[in-house]
Amino acid sequence: MQSGRCPRKRCAIGVKNGLQIVFVTLPKPLDPPPPVEIEPLMFFDDAPPLPLPPPPVRKTAARTTNKWERGWDVVPLVVNGNGEMERWRSVGKGEFSSLKEAYEACGPFESLAEYLAVFGCILLDTLYLLVAKRVEVIASLPFGGMIQRVLSTEWVPLRIPDSVPLCLLSADRRRLGEFQQYSYERGYYYSDDFDLCYPFPFSPPAAAGAAPTLYCNWSEHLQQPFRSHDLSEACSVLLRGFAEEAVVKLKDASSLHMLLLGRQNNLNPGPRYLGRGLNGNNAAGNDHFYEYILWKPNKDDSISFARHTILRGTIPVHWSTQIHRTMAEPSMVFSPNREEVLRGCDAYFEFVFRQLTMLINYDMGSVLLDAAPKLRCMSLLRQNPQNGEGVLARHFLAAVRKSDAVVRRLFHDAKLDLVHLDWLNLVKDYGVDMVAKTFWESTWEFLAPQENEALATVGMLHSDGSVTRRCCQRRFLRVNCADSLDRTNLGCFFTCFQASISMLRSLEIELDHFVDQRPLPPLQGQDDDSQCGLASFSMEGNKMTMDKLFVSTWYEARNPALCPVAVGRALSELYVHNGDVVAQLYTSSAAMHSNLLRNICGLKYTAHNAVIATQRRFENVFEDRSKFRSLELLLGRNKDIHFPSMSQIFLTRPVPLQYWSCAVVALGVPLSVSSFDLAEAVQQALKEIFFLTLPSDNGTSNSSFARGFCISLAEDEAASHKEFLTAVGQVTFEQPPSMAEDDGAVLQYNERVAVIEFDHNRFDMSHVQRFLRARETLQVLNYSVVLAPYAYPIQETDGNSAGFVKKAAISLRSGLKNFVRGLNS
């Protein structure tokens, strides 16, 4: 009997008589609402008053709305000739109650492999299905949910029936091999129980538009082949970043759950040197949205929680990196035109403030006109005038000043400011104890200027799914260094450490309630001197002071009577792991400066910073391009750049070889033309050519051919191309690294195409040829597009395809491109 939990294995692939059958699990749909019975009409002299409408019910995801509560169905799928996933009904039954029942009905198989999750598929030279081979549970969620970390993934190739092999150059075949071997792991996670794209407690907003769009679904493009057949629930949502839980014991035998959840948005996905600062679409690299959550169950089956939100990311300005011949630290290169450096910074901060406004609306349960978020940027850059970071710090100050004027104009009572704290030089001169004290002074003067200021969103999650919130966080920090890695990780730890004191007070947990009362160790083997301190200055130049409600020094933080030492010890371990995961994602190395945190929680020290820095430079110079390609393909971006010889016609819509004669290609489709516009033009042309109105779909044809034809229009990738150009332009070399001649991707002009496939049950080759003779060009709105027979270069049996590539390039690109340009000029 099925329980209300998600099945452990959500996917299997069986091969029967050469046919690949993909078995996926979908939650059973809810029963439709009962039909409304219409009462017979009755007439009154005085109409009775209408009954009051029932009070609105807040729709949130919780125990009573668990999508797995009704169980699940196992659905067999196959790939059709157009590269889409569709239900397989050859066994007379389309749904089964378990994988075992499905195997018995659909088997026997020549081979069978089971997987823990499926994230979707991508069309390249064939269809590739992304599955999770190994996962681990890393966090438990209220009411029985869980978050799972991906430990290993695999791209499983699925054959497209009756398709012919694409003609590909050797470089593209090598890249395909690298793509198939890449595994998305460690820094990737998912939950099949809750929608982690929403802030905690992961429930849909009470009001439309009252939830931030975090752009954290890294598998969204992979789900498209499933959506067209209403199968998107088969796919798990893949997130990138860090997620992990720690559980701290209380003296009353209960537990406090600590969850650190970081989501990297996918708007600037490049690794280190390809993803620094702003890209072509004003998105910052290594940009993460973090939630630090404390929650505990109550005796009445409710959950009390407190959530502190913190942001991190690279400096939102433009600069590039020059790699030297030696292993010296790469140089930062800035344009002499300051406006070029600052270009887009105000658009970035506008985006951030819209997200924070929607977060406040989400917490308040309504769309507020006076959300008034306030944001402080904590810059931990070095201030040396001769150092590249010093120049970057000055540009950052100018960017914040420019953006603050825009933010104040667009958001009522909002505020943006900046504080510089030279972490590395101050640690060198004064020690980390004093720098931590100064950091706290700089942050808490802003986060808690008054005693009643909410440092966190605090509330209660009830078993019926409703959420009661007592207060809402409106002030936020964005912590950063040059790459938003090691120093940023320390800054986020010290922020959450202090926030824990206020959050525990909100949850009514006293400091002496924890089982672990061992004092924390000193940061550098010595006690703090609480009588001296450093000054940190904000953008306005004001001296900071520390509120007495919080600890002022690490000497106080070590004291169990003043600070929750058990929480601090567990939090430091979470941030050790967080630092390593984020560094691995961005630089393919462990985190630096993490021994400070390892000392607090008692973990073994890691390698010296110089060793890690050397490893980073090697990985970033030689491996970043391949890593960037795998990330872009995960997001479905720039296939034509990464595989320049791969046919755009095939990528738009594969057509079985026997039906090529029933398909045509529209070349040079303007970006302003939609698939609906094309469909209207094709239908009008068919009426004029054949003097008939197409019969309505009588159910004998596939539903996608309801109008007698199906149109697939290539996506507009102008924005993705712009992002790519900005990313590759951020790195220069004194001496380029040795690599294969064809290792660099080349951006070339490709026309936007559309594939028009006619229903082969209604049209044959003679109809399509007559259509092409009558319409060499098709008028769509005020444009003309060229029509040509469906074809793409195919691989010869001996593997020699150069002639096909050359012929295709001449006929479908050079000649028609000039012709279309002439028509539309």
C-alpha cells in the first residue's frame, strides 16, 4: 500500500525489442470538484438576499496538500519521432500502481536500470535524459518532507525513432563526449515533497504576485519535452547551491532544527573567470539567495520557525581578468570609461529590490505598497590603492551611489548603502577577533537599529497548511568579496551567528535549554580584549556602535550564559561545508580561510590557502570552458555556439526520415514573429492554394496536428548569445593555454528557423511539393520568410561528412540568407 511519501525510485529505463521505455512516477491527481447542481428557477416578489461567499482559504503546501498523499501512478513513456516524450499505450494500460506491476505488464526486458530521480531531457544529436544515480538525504522538513543532495548524475541517450545520424565535425563529437561524462553533483539538490523555489515554508503565496522569482530551477529547460504532454510532474526540480541541516538537542528531549539553504540563480551561470561581475543581461555572477532557518515542533502538532535571509554575490560592475604566464594572482582589468564599468549596476539593484519587495509581500500574505526593503552591502575587499581589489572597491562605491538614487525613486522609503571592511588586511594587522567585533558593529547597527526591529521572519506553520507570521524581516545584508567565496562565507557565518540570538529569543528557547554547554574555542588561540576596537565606516562615514542585546566580542560569544554555543558550533560546521560546496561550484576547489570555522566546530584543518589558490588557477584556466559548456547545456542555452556543426533545423524539430517530404522549413523568421503568426499565414496559404478549408480534427490525427500541420519555432537566443559574449570577453591571457585547435566555441550568425510539419494522414508529398511551388516565400505579418524542403546534413556510413556540411552551408545559409535580407530590407 502506498504511503503519503514520495517513492524512493522515481524512474526506470527498460529496453524491450530495441525499444527504450522510460517509467516515471507521477502523483495521483486530486479528485475533480463535485458538479454543481442547478436548482430549478423560483420566482419571488422580493428576491431573497444572496448568501455570503465563503471566506477565502489560503492555499499553501503542507501536510493536507501533500501531492503524494493520494499515492502515485507509474507511467510508461517512449520517445516519438519528433523527439518528445509521450505515453506508451501498447500494453492496453497507461498507468500502473508500482514499478513492479509496470515491469510485469511491459516486460520482459533485455536490460533494466532504475534511477532515484529524473530531471528532464535535452535534444542534441539525440535525446538525453538526465537522471540521478546516487543521492543522500541532507535535511528533514516539517511534516515529513526532505531535501536530497545529488551525488551522481548520468545523461542517458534515448534513440529518436526513424531519425538519421546528424553530420557533426570531430570537435563537436568530442564535446558531446565531454557533455555525457559530466556529472552535476554535491552542489545540486532537490525535494519531491516541497517546492523549494518558494521561500520557507515553501508554500504558494496567499496573493498572486506575492512571491519572489528566484530563478533557481536549473532543470526548467529540461522539463519542456514533458510539459507538452502534461508530464512535468514526473521531473524533479534541480537546484544549485547549498542545503544542509543540523539538529541540536534540548534538555527537554526535543530538538531544534537548523537549516541553511542557499539557491544560486541561473542568470549568470559562468564559473569563476567567466562569471565575475555583471554579464550582458545585468546579472551578477555567483549570486546566491540564502535562508538560515530555525524550526522546532510544538506539542499541538504545529511548527514554530524563524528565518533570516541574507544575500551574496560578486561585485555588480563590469571588469575582466588577465591571466599571467606565471602562477601569480591574475590582474583585474577595468575600462577607462567609468560609465562602461558601472553599466547595468542600477538595473541589477532594481532587480534585487523587486525580489526583496516580493519576499516581504510573501511573508505578509499580501501585496504591500510600502514594503520598503532596506539593503546594506558589506564589502570585504582589500583597500590597497595599488591592488586590483582597491580599484574594484572604488567602483563598487560609485555603483551603490548611482543605484541608490534609482532605488529611492522606484521604491518608497527603500534604502541602499555600502560598508567597506578590509577583512584580510585588518586580520593581518589586528587579528580576527577584532575584525569579527568590527564586522558585528558594522552590521548590527543596520540590521537592528531599534530594539523592536525584526531580524528575522518569525511564525508558525500549522498542520492544516496555514501559516501565522508574527513579524517580518525588512532589513537585509548582501555580503561579498571579489569572488563572493571565502571571506564572504566568513561574513555570512558571523551574521547568522548573531542572528541566532534574536531568533532563539523569538522561538522562546532559553540559552540554558541546550544540552551542549561547552564554551566555544577562541578564534586564534587567544582571548578577546573587549576594551579596544576598530572603526568601520559606512557610505556616509558614520561610526558604528553595538547594541547591548547582542554579543560584542568573540570573548562574549564563547560564554554559554551569553550565547547559544551549541548553535554556534553547529552553525560553524554548516558554513564549513557551505564554503567548500560553493567554492567547488565556482572554482573547482575547496574553500580558503575555512580553518577558522573548522577550529570552532572541531573539524580537521584543510590545506594551506596558497595550495588551494594554485589549484584554483589551474582549474579555472584549463577546465572552465568545458564546465561552462556543461552548465549552459543544462540550461538549454547556446547549443549553436557549443556545437556549431549541429543542424539548427534538427534542433528545432526532428522529423522521421519517411516524413521529410511532408515537412518544410521557414528560414529567416524575424524575432517579432510568433508561432501563432506563422500558423495563421500557413493556414491562409493552404486555403488559397488548395481552395479548401482544412477539416477540423476528427480525432484520427495527433492533437498537435489539429490544424492539419504543426509548427516548431526556434527559440530566441539573442539574450543567451549576449551573455556568452560577455562571459568569454572577461578573460584574457598573456600566453593562451595550450588546447586543441577547435577547443574554443565560435559565435556565428544563424538565422531563426521554423519547421512546418504537415499531418501525413491528410497530406502527402505531392501536396507539399505543390505548396512549395506556389509559395517560395511566405508572407507573415509584414515580413517574407523563405520556404525550403525539410533536410539537414546527415552522417555517411563511412563517417565522411565534409561534403554534406559544405553543401548544406551553401544552400541553406549563404544564398537564402542574402535573399531574405533583401526581401526584408
